[in-house]
Amino acid sequence: MRQSPVLANPASPAAFRQQSRWRLSLLDQMLDSKHKKALLLLAIEI
């Protein structure tokens, strides 16, 4: 599986934003709003 150039460099701000966006969309799909807030707080700390 090939990675895009952006994701190949995890330290780049663009990659971080893209990854965060991907995580949030994943959370949106899996969770209801009740759990989302608590997990977002956890995700911020990680």
C-alpha cells in the first residue's frame, strides 16, 4: 500500500492536519455525540 507524499512525512503540519481530519471523520462515523466529546478530549491529549 503506497502512502501519499504528505503522509510519508508525519512531522509535517499538513500531514498532521490531514490525519486529524481523517480521525475526526472516523469518529463521526463510529460514535454518537455523547461519546464524541469525551474521545475528542482524549485525542487532543495523545
